[in-house]
Amino acid sequence: MLIAGNWKMYKGPAETAEFCVELKRREADFEGIEVAVCPPFTSLAVAVQVLAGTDIAVAAQNVHWEDEGAFTGEVSAPMLRELGVYGAIVGHSERRQLFGETDEHVAKRARAALDAGLSVIACVGETEAEREAGETEDVLRRQVSVLEAEDNLVVAYEPVWAIGTGKTATPDMAQEAHAFIKSLVDVPVPVLYGGSVKAENAAELLSQPDVDGALVGGASLDVESFAAICLSATRS
Ligand code: PGA
């Protein structure tokens, strides 16, 4: 069970340090699960520093496929490794929708990150229009087919209509999508659920047999609510 907090474009280094000090203080409560935070690039170093010596992992929100080069605004896997970062999210729907990322970009980012020794949380999920048109499985098949499953790959099922909207997939909907995603890959891959996860609905979602954790956005920004979700996970 992995609970990862995707902070998006929130928390500079000072707020990150404060959050991580408090999270570290509570680490003993998170026995038996994995916990990760994904701060913005400029806050990664301080998160790694504060959480050093704990089992709480620090991951980036994106990663480029080349090691270096003329790619203004991008950050590479070796650069993240040098900082002591453990993994990266790739293919978040905000990257796909707002920054034009394609399945091909996502595949390249995931491949390079895995090759460099980072863990990867690869996000997939259908939009509301796609779900209504009965295309959910086609979209998931297309997005998952570009990923090469291996030990350090985690998939996050994040229905786009549930992100930041307060609408969550029902536990049954999540279970169905997770089982479908797992049926698409040859080797077992953990699948996290993401989309309006909060302390109040975490236990029910996490109790589904194919829900292996959560990727939490809004509710991961407050240490109290993030810790409450982590606690639910220890009981699932
Ligand atoms: P949310 O975001 O929990 O705020 O819906 C989830 C995500 O975008 O990863």
C-alpha cells in the first residue's frame, strides 16, 4: 500500500520543510505502508534533507527523457537522482491536458526514469466525455499499452472528472478500472487510485482488492488530512 501526496504547484521550500518536519514526527504511525510526497522541483531538496533517515520517500512531479540538453524548463532523471529523489510522477492529466503531453512523451519519460533507477508513478484515466461515450476501457488500454511494466513502475488510475472536483469514483468503479488495468499488463503492477481522495473516503476506496494505494492531490497539502489518509491505509 502506497500513499503519495501530489502537491502540484503548491508549497515552496519553507512550507515544505515545515510539512516534512511534522510528517516525520508522525512516521511511526505509518507502519506497514509506504508514504511519499511529491513537491514542486524547487522544494525537492529540502524535502529530501528533512526526510533523510526516514522511510518517507520524495518524488518529483515530472521528469524528462534525456539526461541533459537544450530542453528549457525540463529536469532530468540523473538530476533528480543526484538530489536523492526516489521517483517521479509521469503523465499526470494536468500535464496531458494543459501542457500537451502525449502517450509517447509519457512512455519516454517513464522509460528514462526507470532506466535511471527512479520509481515511476504513471497516471492514466479517462475524461468525463470519454466515460460517457463508453470509451473508458479504450482510453485505459491506449494509455497503459505504452508503459513497460517492471518492478519500479506503479500506475495511478485518475479519472480526470474526479480530479480536484470533489467527485470520486465509487469504490466499485475504481475496483473495476483497477482490475482492468492489471489485466492489461503481463507482470503484477500496483495501481493507485487518485481523484478527490480525502480522509473521509479513503478507507472505502482502499479496501477494494485491486486498489493498492492512493495518489492524493488537494487533501495531501494539509499534514493533518494527509496523515489521516495514511492512517486509513494502515488499517486497510
Ligand atoms: P485531487 O488530485 O486529490 O485534488 O483530486 C489528485 C491528483 O491530481 O493527483
